[in-house]
Amino acid sequence: MVWEISLGNTGEVHNARKEFCLYSVIFHSFRCDQNCFSPARTSSAISFRTDCSTASCPRSLKYHWKLLGKNSNLLYSNWIPHTNFSNFLATKEGSQNLVVKQQMLVPGWSYRITVDALSPDGSYGWAAYQFDTLDAPSGGTCHVTQLNTEATVGVWLNISCHGWDDNRVPLKYEFYHASDDGEYDMLSYGVQSVAVVYVSRLVGETVVRLKVDIVNIAGVAREIELSIKVCTVWVSKKQLV
């Protein structure tokens, strides 16, 4: 089986590494169709396609895909196979084409996708595609402080982030409040790294859980979780007058 590996027809420059193996006279191609840059965006799906383009192609080829990953930020890191690969996919694991869903790959990692094809007469071949993912903003911190203690139904908080570094600017900051049911409600967003936000329906002493997403222009985010113990004293509307 002869594998040809290509990366679309846009003329873009790619840094992904391609490998293939030859086993018979059947001609088969393996190509990346979507999000083919290396580093690739984790915020977008990445898709691959295999094509058998000769008259001798068998109609019942069996495909087996694998995904391996490693943390490229570590000096010594081994390739780790993903045993739950099907959870990453928008396609079936044994299909001819493959789509990895968005937000399933880790920013700043290296990945290797391999495909094996087996024909009914026993001939087979394999191909591999290796790429990196865009890293998220790094190096910074976020803090939260309480601004008021007297309130009718809630609390004002000051959230500030400093020192975040990324060459894909401008950075965007998204501030969230974690509700009791585990959902996140957006409080504020924008390019300003400081936000004064109001969290309602708080009386007495309680812990407020927050999340900040620092997002670069490529859509890759670093998630920071914060919490603060707040205490509010009930003040009636008459007392505020």
C-alpha cells in the first residue's frame, strides 16, 4: 500500500512532520483538511482524510487510528497513548476520515496521529502526522479582593491580573462567577486586566468561587480559578438613605 501525505492545497507553510510506509501497489493518500498549521489551535477542530484513488483499491479497507501526546514544555517527556481516544472524536474511531473535536487537545503539547489500513488480501500500510498545539498565555497571576462589607444583596469584588505573557496579543480577560450548580456566569470581559464586578444574592459569611480565562488572539486560553471568603452585613434600604 503506497501512502501519500499532503496538507491541503492552500499553499500555506506548515511545520508538521509527516511519515508514511509502503507495502503494496495500492495508492492511498492521507491528508490534513482543517487546522493544519503546526502549532495548531486547540479552539478549532482538526480533521484528516484518507483517499484510495486507484482502480485496484479494495472497498473494505479497515482503518485503525491512534493518538499519542506529550508535554513539549518538559525536558524529558514520553509519548503517552490516549486510551479514551473515542471521546476526542466527532467521527467513529474506525472510520476512513477523522475529526478531533475542538478543546480536546492540551495547549502547548505535541501530538502524533497514526492510521493503519488493512485490506482483505492482507496488505497494509500506515501513516503518521505529528504536530504541536499553540501554547496558552503564561507567567502571570490573578488576585481578588473584597471592596465592600455593607450591602443589601451582594458584594463588590476587585479582580486584577498581572504579568501574563504571550506573543499573540492583545490578550482578552474573561471573568466568571461559579454558581452553586457548577455553572459559570460571566461577570465581565475585555482587554483590561482589572475588573470590578458585583456578585449578587450574598448575605453573611460565604466563599465566592471565580474563574478568569486569559485568552490570546488565537483563541487559546489559560484558566485561573480563584476563591475568596467574603462577609457582608445586611443593610436595609432605609439605612442606606
